Amino acid sequence: MRLQKMTGIIVVVVMCMSCNQFRESIHDTLYGSDTDSSYKDLPATQDETTTTTSSSTSTHLSTSTSTNTTVVEHRNGTTIIHNSTTTSGDHDFLSNAVKLNAAEHALRELPAFAGKSIHLYRSIHFYNDGRINVTVQHPQNAAYIDEYNYNDGKWEEPKPVQMSVRDDISKSLVNLDDISFASVAAVYRNYHRKAADIAGAKPLEHIYGIFDGNSISWYPQSINGSRERYFISFTPNGSLKDYYRE
């Protein structure tokens, strides 16, 4: 009797195991096994985030180009190194001291001025699109004046300037060692600090210096608003000198 009961229990267990295996076999056939290597329990947004980031990075790289610039300036026995990273397409020449210094350095490095002092004559003009126009005393003949133009990051060949016997060249000369192109950035910055509070004032696109008595005066010397007008002047290094309403 006891043997019959044990035999019956064994038969029931075997049948249950067979049923479970059968059900699992059907589940795997229809839905796949839980241990299948293709199954991944990842957050639903992980792949979307990665894809979005990758796409954004790719777009950024394709629309902007950065350039590292190093300018070595030698002034009065001192070596100054300027480093800057600029982006192509920028139009910030008047406010960028590194670009201004690069233009000055390029002028000093012209073969005509090798081992010679550079004397600027009468005026120098800076434009926000990167141009510079300046007249310079000829390095070999003090009675001659040449016009130099800076464009697209380089100095063009000089052009002779017709002079009169009545022109007092010596009165309107300034040694390049006594001024700095980077002063333009200081003029620009100080001008716009004041112009920011004047309604209708327009941004600067042109800054120029006039040489007289062997010193430089920076222009413009006025800020015009829609209802107000102010006088403004600068020191040779571009610091604010005077400012008042007219």
C-alpha cells in the first residue's frame, strides 16, 4: 500500500515537470528565451540621447572653425607674447588687441624696415572689417612718404604719396615705438562703455589717429545719440581722457 502511494507521487511529479517544460518550450518558441543575447534591458531614452548629442556635435563642427593665433611683439627690449583663439567669420578687428598687434608686428617685419625705425606720418585709419590705412616716411629718403594698406591679414605694396614743398613732414611724424596698434581696442572699449547709456548711439566701424606735434589724438571725439551729443577724448594709450555733454 505504501509502495503504491510513493509510485503515484513520483508519477505526479514527473507529469508536472513535463508540463512546465512543455509550457516553457511553447513560450520560447513564441517569444524567445530570456537568456537570448539579443535581449537588452536598457532605458528607452539612452539611444535617443546618444544620437541627439552626436548629431548636435556634428552640426557644430561643420559650421565653425577655430584658429589659434600667437603674436610675438618686441617693444623697447621687452618680448610680449599674445595668444588668442578666433573664429572664422568674425568682424571684431577694432576690439581685438591680438589682431591689432599682429598687424603692427607684420608692418615691423616688412623687409623695407629691417633694422630701421618706422615713422608714421599725419594719420592712421582702422576699420572693423580688418583694414588699416597709414602713411609712413620712406625708410631711406626722409622727404618721401608712402601709403601702406593692410587688408586680408597682410600689408600690400606701398604707394608713393605726392608731397608739397610746403609740407612740414617732421611736425606730423610719430615713431611707431611710441604708440601701439592695440590702443585702438582700448579706444573702442571706452567709447562703447559711454555709448551704451546714450539712446540712438551707433557702434564704431572706424577709428583713426591724427599725428601732430609728434603725438597722436584718437577719433572720433563725439558720440551722437538720437537726442544727445557728447564730447569724448582719449589718451595716446586709449584711456578715457575727457567726457561731457555738449
